[in-house]
Amino acid sequence: MPAGVYVVVEHLNGQIAELSFELLSAGRQLADARAGKLYALVLGAGGEASGVAGACGAADAALCVDHAALAGFAPEAHIVQLAALLKERPPAVTLVSNSSKGMDLAPALAVALGVAVVTNVAGLAVEGAKIVATSRLYGGKIAVEAEVEGGAAVLSLLAGAFPADKGKSGKPVAVETVSPCPQLDNARVAFKRLERPEAADIDISKQEVLVSVGRGIQDKENLALVQELAEALGAALCASRPLVDMGWMPKSRQVGKSGASVKPKVYLAVGISGAPEHVQGMKDAATIIAINSDPKAPIFDVAHYGVAADLFEVVPALTEKLRALRG
Amino acid sequence: MHIVVPLRQSPDLVEELQINAEATDIDRQAAKLGISEWDEQALEEALCLKDGSGAKVTVVTAEGGQAEELLFTALAKGADRALKLAGDFSAPMDNHRLARALADAIGRLGANLVLTGVQSVEDLDGQVAVLLAAMLGWPHVSVVTRVELAGETAQVKQEHSGGVSAELEVRLPAVIGVQAARRTPRYAPVSKVRQAQKSAKLERLAVATDGRSGLRVRRVFKPEAAAQAEMIQGTPEEIAAKLVAILSERGLSR
Ligand SMILES: Cc1cc2nc3c(=O)[nH]c(=O)nc-3n(C[C@H](O)[C@H](O)[C@H](O)COP(=O)(O)OP(=O)(O)OC[C@H]3O[C@@H](n4cnc5c(N)ncnc54)[C@H](O)[C@@H]3O)c2cc1C
Ligand SMILES: Nc1ncnc2c1ncn2[C@@H]1O[C@H](COP(=O)(O)O)[C@@H](O)[C@H]1O
């Protein structure tokens, strides 16, 4: 029997996460290459799972589990339930996204199922019974091609590597409800509550022009330089994560995996390396301009225009020219 | 309360990475190695817990390279005990092997809580925190930005996308993958590190390293960019003028 491909679908407020559509798209391709079936796995509480499952039209079937312990996201409950479900259906390829949930799930599921795990996967190929995955490591700078022995594995896919569109389908899908496993009643990790982001002075996801600053700025005092550039351009200032962690910029200005996704007309990245977690949040900007002194920085792979030079020389010059124009 | 913080040596991405002759790994001799940036966050969170409630903090790392420097720096920052782990760490991208080594060490050291970095830049084979927890049979939470201890449990904050976070209660012992500490990691001045080198002792522990990822690395390479940016050259003034032209075309410089 050809092995199935199983996609772990994430959802919030009844909406499927964009990353999960990317998984369905990759999963479809993989299932077809192996002449196997694609299953969507949806876990939730209070009846939400079956509603979400119905929207997984790219899959051949959806399996859903409903239990109070699966509300929100408590990693242990999800792992225990998914492992119980997948153990009955070997050998399987399981796809998760490299979101916070996926980071908890992928290695744990692999150990529970006794199969290999590949993290940060950006490309997939099938060679006979083998799966060949290409991962992007070292902040996106190095690629590693690895082969999985045997046909079963857990793969954690990088955001943006597979087209979400192909994972969206209005086709009806057969939804099967699976009974929850008994271990759910004694989980050691309990979900308490969700915290939503605090309202901010500006919503960076709604800005047309963004100047974004990264660790290349080196010192908090130097932020004035990019602030002035943003003002001269009529843009809002945002940042990569490390600047937020250092307390130099508010959390509401963070772009990326654990911050906001932005889609401005112009995104001017200053001193940002272009790690996958950052790129995830800004790759869809209409025009991306990057200033970085390292000509090999991965940000130049997503940028439309690149300046491989010292920001401390280019930024003041640019600010001055813009000011002169505005008079 | 005993907190163990495993530290990883990671290459500094500011330097250009080279690939070894067999194309099976990066060239670690040529790379500039230092503490993985997320481990610095994990250590800080552990030291904050120590400052707050008197926990004991032990740091461990695989022997070789800059191991001693990493450990002395951690001691200078306030860790209580430091150990080098001895074993076969020749397959550095095999996180199963590292996790097995750590599980063995932690089994022998005893711990209520293990704080690791959430990831490193070289995760091909899962994240160590989660593999380690699975091997120990302990619960775990990744991408955590705050750990609060309350008796037999830890309250943690897990970050999700879009600024959403979840509050979770975890029964101890547990492994937590730290994304960011509650404050900027403290700095150990060189003088304090030197002092630690003189006065403190590093222990050495031989550990099992028979974990196996089940993966075969075929090749390590520098990826070709799918679409390269159009590079703008010249003096800063020339570059600025060209950027203004690009911005003007988009109606943005008025
Ligand atoms: C679970 C998880 C979630 C994450 N979420 C996010 C997220 O939401 N957003 C995010 O941004 N990151 C996120 N990260 C962190 C991410 O992995 C990177 O660490 C981060 O994006 C790097 O930020 P940076 O580019 O500013 O810094 P670096 O990677 O340190 O890059 C600095 C760049 O500045 C350049 N530079 C230095 N000096 C100069 C100069 N004088 N002139 C010009 N250029 C210069 C350097 O060449 C370098 O490329 C997350 C990580 C994890 C593990
Ligand atoms: N060689 C190592 N020695 C000690 N700890 C390690 C080692 N490798 C990984 N770790 C720990 O596991 C964490 C996550 O590593 P990783 O999953 O590889 O990104 C690191 O932040 C360390 O806390």
C-alpha cells in the first residue's frame, strides 16, 4: 500500500493558517509523486475541528479530533494525540510548519513514531522510496541536501517555500471524526489563555512605506539615523526581532515570524541579514530595497534592489537627498 | 531548584561560512565559533530565576573548540557549576546524538528544569530541546519568552505569530526552549572571565553519544539565489540618487 502523506493543519478562530495551505500544497505534490493519499489532520476543541477540516479541499480526506485538552495549543496534548493517530497508519510522511507549534511537534512526533525528522525544509523530491529534502540552515546562507532512509519521516517546512495557492481548493472533502486518545486526560502541559497583541500607535501591516532596521545599526543611539530617513520618506519605522528583544523598538514594530506580516509598496531593509524568520514577514512587499554591507547577505535574494555598502554612509546621503527634494 | 542550561557552539554568521572538502558540513576549523545566540537568552533567563528564587544553575557543553571559554563566561555571569561533555560529537548536525548526550548528562546530574536555546542556526534534524525532552520523557515547550516558577510547575509564555502568545502551565521536570529572556542578557567583563578561569574548575563528564538521526547528508552547498537583486553601485551620493529615482518612480519622494 502506498504510504500516506499527513498534514498537521493549524487554525485560529476557525481560520486555517496560511502556512498550513503551504503544507497542503507541498503535501499534494508529495502524495501525487508517491501515488499515495493526502490527509489533513485537524485537532481542536468545542467542535471547531470539523468546521476547519471541511476547508481542506486539497486533501483526499480530513481526519479530525475534538477534545477539551486540544483547545488553544498545549504541545503535549497535540503530540500525544497525533502520535496515537499516526501510529495506526504507518508508514507515513507527516508535514508540519516550522511555526511555534511545529517546532514543538516535529521532533517530538518523530521520536514518538521512531522515524527521522528534517527541519527547515525548503525543497522536496521523491527518488523511488527515498525522500530527499533540502533545508536552508545558517540564517538561510547554506543549503543541506539530506536523504531519509525508508519512506517515513516528519518534515518541518520553512514558511514561504511552497506556494499556498496550490493548497487552497474549494473541493468538498470527506471528514472523518476520530475518537480522542485516552492519554489526553493526564497531560502535564495545560493551556491557560491566549494573549493578543496590545494596541499600538501605528499598525505596521497597514503602512504603504516601511523603513526596517536590523542589528547592523549597532547601537541604540544610531536609531536616529533611520528615524530621520523614515521621516524624510514619510514612512513608518519597523525592525527585526533582535532590536525588539534588546528593548530598542516596541514589539508592535517587529516584522517576521513572531511579529507582523507586512505587504507595503516599498520595504527598505537597513542592516538586516534576511534570516528566514524575518523574510517570512516581508517577502510579499511590492518593492524591496536592501542596504547591507555584506554582499552575500540572504536579504539580497528577496530584494529587488540591493546596496552592498555601509549603512552609515548611504543612509545619511539618502536622507539628505530626500529632504532636498521635499524642500 | 536545579536548572541545567546546555550551551551550543555555533558559527558566527557575520563571517562568511566555508564548506568542507567533502561537502558534508561547514568548515568548522575556519568558522568563528561562539555561544549560540538563543543559548545566551536561555542562560539569562536561568540566571534571572537564580537571582529571584535562589535556583542553582549548571551549564554543560560538548567538549572541544571554544567550549572552555563558553563555560568560563557562563561562570563569570553567575552560573554555579560547569561541565564539559566528552563523547563522539563528530556529526555536529545530528541533533539526536547531541540530545542523547544531554539526556545522559541530565539523568546523572539531576535537574528540575532544563532551559535550552529555542533553536540554533544549524538545525537539520529537529530542535535539541524537544528531542531531549522526548528522550527524558519530560514535557516541553518551545519559543518561550518568560519562565516563572511556582512550586512543582512553571508558568511559561509561548510566542506565536502575529504577536499572539499563549500562557501555559508545565509540570516539572520539563525542558523549555527559550526564544528571549525577560531582559537583555547580562555581559561578563573580560576581567571577570579571567578571574573565573583562575578560580573556578571545569568538570568533565563522559556521556553516551549513540543517538542517530536516520538522515544521510548528501551535500552541503551555498544556494544559488532564485532571483538576485539588481545591485546599485557608486559613491554614497550616487547610490542615494539612484535610490531616490527608484522611490520617485513609485511616487514616494514627494
Ligand atoms: C522562533 C523564532 C522566531 C523568530 N521571529 C523573528 C521575527 O519575527 N522577526 C525577525 O526579524 N527575526 C525573528 N527571529 C530571529 C531571526 O532568526 C534572526 O536572528 C533575526 O532576523 C536577525 O536579525 P538581523 O537581520 O537584524 O540581525 P543579523 O542577522 O545580525 O544581521 C545584521 C546585518 O547587518 C549587516 N551590517 C552590519 N553592519 C552594517 C553596516 N555598517 N552597514 C550595513 N549593513 C551592516 C550585517 O552584514 C548583517 O547582515 C526569530 C527566531 C526564532 C528562533
Ligand atoms: N553541542 C551541544 N552541547 C551542549 N548543548 C547543546 C549542544 N547542541 C545543542 N545544545 C542545546 O540545545 C539547544 C538547541 O539546539 P538546537 O536544537 O541544535 O538548535 C541549544 O541552544 C543548547 O542549549
